[in-house]
Amino acid sequence: MSTTWIMVLSCVFLAAGAAALVAAWLVGRRAGIELATAANDRHQLLERLAAGLAHELKNPLGALNLNLQLLEEELTASGALPDESADRLHVISSECRHLEEVLDNFLRYARKRTLVLEEVSINRIVEEVLTFLRPETSRVGIEVRTHFQEMLPTSTADVALLKQALMNVVLNAIDAMPDGGSLTVRTLALQGEVSVAFADTGAGVTPAARPHIFEAYFSTRKGGMGLGLAITRRILEAHGGSAVLDNPPGGGCTVTVTLPGLPRSE
């Protein structure tokens, strides 16, 4: 494979990548500018943009990545792929997959989903999320402590989406404690609502960053996409709930998610 063709493929890839990143940046800027606009209007705008991005970028990116893999296999089998060109193909393919991940995360945030609601135990959902992420918390030396209120009222939720929302909060806490620490998770029922508080012992959030922490494409972590907590907030709002962040006086950060509770049957 000639260096010319490698460069052509690189240019195609970079053009698609640049388009995706520019589109994502524009969405983030538009969301910030239109804070005074009704949430429903913003969500409709995001859904239209998601549909356009899926059509214009996701399919071509997928096709490009597939053709790169087929081309690499074909040239490798024929012995016509020099080591230098193979390395370049690997880089292009890797970055193409990264862009697909960025785009998938945006589509996950922007697309409207129909909730599949069922009565759920919040304590059970939280326990399942913590169990799933236990290998990761153990790997970085994070001690997880749980304080679940007994006889907690049930709630109505889409189980898959709720788990995704809670998982994003825990993953954010893990990122905040790369050298270990503790994560305390409490459930509580108050005034007809069910809340889950995730308190970590990380560095906390600066006063300047705090108002933006749930905004799309805002991240305090180098290399972070800034969509995890934005997705969490959107999922909770779709359930009639909320997500708030607090910096306790002793340090660290606490994210509290709240859902409407169901009245106990007599």
C-alpha cells in the first residue's frame, strides 16, 4: 500500500473526526446559550441533531473502520503491507473507533428514549450497580460503604436507564479517587421521594466548575468526555427526579440522585 493511499485515508478519517467534534462542540455551546429556553425545546433540538449526526457521520465512520480492517487483512495476507504502513493503519483504525465512541456517547445523551417503567427497589438497583463495579473500585483501592434505609419505598423506573444513571455517578467518583479512598452510599426516603447519596473522598469540585458539572461536554478530568453526569441528569429528569452536587466541608464530593417514591400500600 503506498504512502499516498495512507495519507488519503488519513485525510478522510480526519475530516470525519473534525466534523463530529465540531458538531459536538456546537451542541455544547448551544445548550449553554439556551439555558433560558424550555427544557423540552432543548431536548427536541438535541434529538434532531442526533438524527442528523447518526445519518451523516455514524454510518460513514462505521463503513470507514470496516474497510480499513478489510484492507489491512488483505494487504497483510498478500505480504504487501510494510511495517510502517501497518503502524499507520493501526493508528487510523484506533482513532476511528475512538470517534465512534465519542459519537455513540453523544447519541446516547441526545436521543429520546421511551421509558419501560416498572416498580423497583432502589436498594436492590444500587446494590447491583455497586456489585458490577466492585472489580474497578477494588483495583484502585476504593472502600465502598453502604447505608441502606430499611423498608425504603419502591419507585417506578426504567431499570436499564436507572442503572446507567447510577453507574455514571459511581464511575465519576472512581475517576475522582485514582489513588484510592472511600465511597459512602446512602439511601433515604423523605417527603415522598427516594434519594441515593454518593459521597467520595476525592479532591471535590471547584466553585467555578460546580454550576457546570451536569452540563454536556463539561469535564474537570483531562481527557474526559463530559457526558456521564449529563446523561445521569437527563435520565433522572425523564423519571421526574433530579441530581444535585454538593461539596461537604470536610472535602470530597457528594452527588445525590432523587426519584419519586411510590406510596406504601396499606
